[in-house]
Amino acid sequence: MIMAGGEGSRLRPLTCALPKPMVPIVNRPCMEYIVNLLRRHGIRDIAVTLQYLPEEIRSYFGDGGDFGVNLVYFTEDTPLGTAGSVKNAASFLDETFIVISGDALTDCQLEKAAAFHRERKALATLVLTSVPCPLEYGVVIADREGRITRFLEKPGWGEVFSDTVNTGIYILEPEILDYIEENRMVDFSKDLYPRLLAEEMGLYAFVMEDYWCDIGNVEQYLQAQFDILEKKGILLPLPGTEIRPGVWVGRNTRIDPAAKTIPPVVIGDDCSVGPGARVGPAVVLGKGVRVGRMASLKRSVIWDHAWIGERAELRGAIVGKGGRVLSGARLFEGAVVGDRTVIGEDSELKAGVKVWPGKWVEKGARLSNSLVWGNCGRARIFGSKGITGELFTEITPDFACRIGMAAGSGVKASGRFAIGSDGQPDTLMIKNAVLSGLMSTGLQVIDLGKVTFPVIRYGVRAFDLKGGLHICRRGRGKISIRFLNQCGAEYSRDEQRKVEGLLGREEYRLTSPEAVLPVEYLPDAARSYINYLLGFFDRELTGRSRIKIVIDYDPDRLGSLVADLFDALGCEVITLATPRNQDRTFAEMLKTAELFGDVVRVEGADFGAVLDAGGEEVIIVDEKGRIIGEEALDALLSLIVLNANNRRTVLALPVTVPESVVEMARDRGAEVKRTKTAPWALMQAFLDEDVLVSQRRCPQFLLYGDALAVLASLVEFLAQEGKPLSQVLMEMPGFTTVRKNVEVGWDAKGKVLRRLVEDVGERRLDTDEGIKVQHPEGWALVLPDADEPLCRVYCEAFNQEVAESLSEMYVQKIRDLCGDGRASD
């Protein structure tokens, strides 16, 4: 069975009028290579599942006779998913069968996979391969016998546990159809395989060493062509006659004697190459292509009947069927020209620009954004905290506007949506661009003004909004755009993918001019937020206790919030507040806290606090001037939540929290739910109904990422306990943890995690996030970072020496696997 129903949305505009399996690879449809692969393995009876533009495939392949096979077609009236489409062809499937994608390129030795399948008596065998970046695939892990033990579809970096991924090639027994509901949307990876795994059916993995390339985006599409031309990993016959080494030319093609072809090059039938033109290296010209005098083409693919004008320059570009690139025009890396589109004389398409079919780019135009729809941007643009990049390099006003359009298109047009910023001139500029994008989608935009992220998070929940965006500085020269859903939680990976997909497909919902709504302003959100916080605490108790605090913060962004909150709590506050031109990093905050301890001791304060500019991160110093480490602070906050909620509490704790904290919670009658470390995953866990119901007095979601809420809860806790903070910390369970960072390239992360898993042996392994390995003396967690090319190593043990030894062992393992990784505390 060939799966050929895909739209290929990430390949647009190449697939606007063409199904993805019909996209040409070195002048042949991608699916033709798959048909030939099956025929070479003796497979003649082939079913093809169709859904998007089915007649394009039917008319080209017919009954398969011209290709030496017998083809039958099964068309879905409505999408049924990968497994559902196979069920739709059940009448064809009465013996062991192969499922293979029609839009991937491979020379998989199917007979080896089939032999493996028969030897294992498997119900289903998944053919796997290793890839440098596994984020867009289904990651799979199997035991030594090949039995699949776990897989995860399209993970985030923190979830990656291997670089071995699902190729979409399956060898299946007909009995598997019994597990697929008829006429229902059922997916192999998301629905069927998890069920088979849970029921411990015969689910196996065969890891192939052959070539495989998913033609998923423009970069991969080009790379597949280059791999064939340069014979990298795949040897396929090239069309035409090899007139000299590395140069294949079709029939009736004319190449001027003064032109130069630089191998490898494939030139189709009925082409002409003018005098002085330079074609190659790594160029594919389709049928009937015209290349003008002095034109220069490198690492580019030109579809049938396109024309390239005199002096035109193409570098890593694609021109669709019948496209026209007029004289002097220049197209750069990743630029795509749709079918029948005309690129005017002396115009320029910057890297990554896409022009949809049937458009006309005027003479001399300079396009840095895709025409009409906008630039697709990065394939995965979200980091751990929204979208972050350098101002004017990665985060530009035009890109910010498109982010607003994508975010707005992802929610109902009748919704109300919040926006706010930290009020700095550069973030206000980006905020206004995002605001324009949101308004263009028909949303009612609620402008909360100059607010911190915790305030806008509160505002989304309090005012019953559909979500929100916050724009703030993040380090020197960088801007972050943070996304909140209607629950006030940061976007989950699914919600992030939706935004990335809208950007990638360049499909935005634009409202009519008369339907654009005016912005609604709510300037008192900060005051409302302070009143909300105060509702969780006993102000009479804190007022009697007169807790004394020394606080270092940015008065420009936090001044009124700090004053209003602690005045209402009855605290005595000594402020070290000075305006700052630049935000401090966490490391700089730590240095401040080290000097800060003397002030806390001299002033006789109950504790001190250093806050970041946005009021999210906090470093606390006890009354003796000692800094409370991150793990100790997590433990302290857990204790505060447990004490505040008298009845049985459900506590959500990330996988990095020490086991001693988990034991402390359980000793106090709490139920512990382990969660991932990503901000969206944590907030999702904190907003779980079981957790919320058990934490009405001081909920975890209130404290997460909100420095002021943390400080207010600590004030009330100390007032209740009547003990110095240092004594409270001494009475808490002890633990010894070590954290180290190891530089690991993006392309190596999956491989490193897989090799570490393979080396686990009989030890207990947890792959919910990264890999967590239990040792007799403690545990080690290796977590790939979502924002940086590194892995983080967390270890806990009985004492400091053992924890250091355990962490160093894993650091060294990662270094050995990478060759040049360096570790840092």
C-alpha cells in the first residue's frame, strides 16, 4: 500500500496544485521512485490511498501497466488518518502487506525488513532510521530483540529520548485491521500503535541502514535532489544521456557551445541553455526549460517549462512549473517561485521568500517577505519561553506582525485577546506590530498596557479572554513574545505547532475592512492583580508580624506592584531599587545576591530577595545572608503549599525536583504527580483539576513564575511559623544535587540520548522527559535543552561526593559521544 493522500502543506507553494507524492525529484514524481522500489522487490500488486487532488495521481500512473505493476486506488471522501485509510482498503489486504509513504525517498531493502518481521512473528513491524533532528517525527525505542517499548510522536527537545524515528514504512499482518475502526479518523502513531503497545501485542522495530529522506519541507526537498545527483547514500538511475561525467541531458535539448555545465547536472528534454550561461553544480532542469544568456544557476531546481532570463542568478532556489524569472533577477537560498509566477527584471528574492502561484513581482522589487501571504520563518520557532530572538535580526516588526496574524488565526474570530508589554521602547515597537497582526484577524484586542508577565497571565483568566501575548526584553538585545492560552498557561506543544503551522503554510484569517475592531484598553490590570494576590493571604496575620524584607528590583517595571503588595501585607520593606538600562541575567542576579547578604544581616531583616526585571524569577537570602539554592527554594515552596492546604493535597513536581522533596510531601499525606520541566507542561499540571481542587488556599499555579506571589506566600508562612527562615530550612529534609551543562550540537542530541538509553542495562529507566536513570546511590537525569545546543545533567545522591561522581560520569559519557563536549556548572 502506498500512502499518497498528503497535501504537503509545508511544501507550499509547490503543492498548491499538486499532491505531495507528485512533486518531482530529479524530473520524476517522488511516488514513481517508490513504485520502482516495490517492483524491484518483486511486489506487483499495489493499492494507492488518495485524498488530496487524487486525479493528478490517477492520470499519471493509470493502472500501473507502464510501470510494470498493477495499481488499484482507494479514495477517501473525508480524511481518515493513516490507519483509517488502510482500513478503507481492507478488501485488498488478505495477506502480509507493506505500507509505505509515496512522498518520501528511500532505497530500503524491504526483503530484510520482511525477513525480520517473519522471524519475530510480529503483528506489526515499524521500519526505523536515525536522523540528526528527530523533532518532526515519531521517536521509537526498542529492546535488544527489537520489541518496541516506547514511542512518542513529534516530541519537544525535553521529550526526546532517541534519534531513531519512524519512517512510515510498516510491515503488517491483515489481523491488524481488526484493531482499526471503520470510517473513523485513526492514526497509526497516535492511536493504533499506542493501543497495541499497551496490550503488549507483537509490535517490533527494524532499524534500516539504507537511505531515507522525508520530503517534508523546502530544505529537505532540495537536499533529496542533491543526494541523488551527488550519489550520497542513494544510487538511482538519472534521466537522459550522460554526455560527459556528471552531466545528464535529455532529448532535443540544445546547449550553446559558450555555455558551461558544471557537474552534477540533470537537464531534461526540450531544454535550451544560452551562451555564457553557467548551470551547476547540483542543478536540475525540467522539461522545456529555457536558460538565457549569461544566467547563473547553482544548487537549484527548475520545474517544467520555466524560463530563466538573461543574467539571472539563482542560488539554492526553486522555480515552479511555467515560472518566469526575468533578466537580471536574483533568487537566494530557499526562495521558491510558484507555478506561472513572473519575477520581474532586476528584482530580488531574499533567502526563504516564497511567491505563490500566478503572481507578478514588479521590476526592481526587493522581496524580503513572501508575496501576499508573508514569510514562513523558522520550522520550529518556539523555545522554552515563547519566541525569542535578536531585535531586527530574528524579531523584526514585519515578522512580529505575522506572529500576531498566526496567533489570531488560531482562535475564534469572535474572541477577546489580551496583549501587553514591559513598556520599553523596543518592546512597544514589536508590540504594536503584533497588535496590528491580531487586529487583522478580526479579534477584539484587549490592551493591558505596561504590565509584567504574571499580570497578563492573571488578566487572561480574570477577564475570561481567549488568550494573550506578552512582549518583553530577554537579555541584552533580545525580545521575547510569550503566548498564553485561555487558561492563562503558556502554549502547549500542540498549540505551538498550530502557530508554527500557520506561519509555515502562510495561511492567515484576514477579516473584512469594516469588521476591524477598535482596541479596548484596560489600564488598571496591575491594581486588579494585586487585589487578586492579596485574596490568598491572611493580611491580619502578616500585619501583626511586621515581617522585614530587603528587596532588590527594577523600580521602572515593578515599583508600584512591590509597594502596593507589601504595604497591604503590613511588611517593613527596605528597597535597593535603581533604574537599569539592561536586564540582568540570572548569573548577574546571583552576584547581586552574594553582596546582598551583608545588607540583610545589617538591617536585621527576616529575609532578602533579588528580583528580575519582569517579576518572574527570584533569588532569596535568609536572615543570615545565605542564598537559598534553586532546589531548596523548590522544596520550601512545596512545604508552603502543603502547609497552606490543610486537607489532602495533590502536588505537581517536575522531574528535576529531588526525591527527598517527594518523600517529604508523601510523609505529609500528599499525592505527588511528576511533570515535565517545560513552562507549559508545569502550568498544565498546576491547572489539573485534581491539583486545583486540593490547593484552594495557596495553589502552585499562583507561585509559578511569579516572584511577588512567592514573596507574599513566604511572608505569610514565616508569620505562621514564628521561626527564622534559616531554622525552617534546617528542619527540612536534606538532599544533595548537582547540575552540569554539556555542549551538544542540535544534530547530535537525539543520537546522544539513544546511545545513553542503550547503555542503561538493567537499571530502571524513565523517558517521560529526557532520560532518567536510577542508580543504587542515586539518580541521573539527562535533559536536552530547548533553547541552546546543550544537554543538562541533573544528579541526586546520598552525599555531595557521590552526586559529583555520578554527574561527572554522565558528563564524560556525553563528551565521548560528542567528541568535543565541554561541561560547566
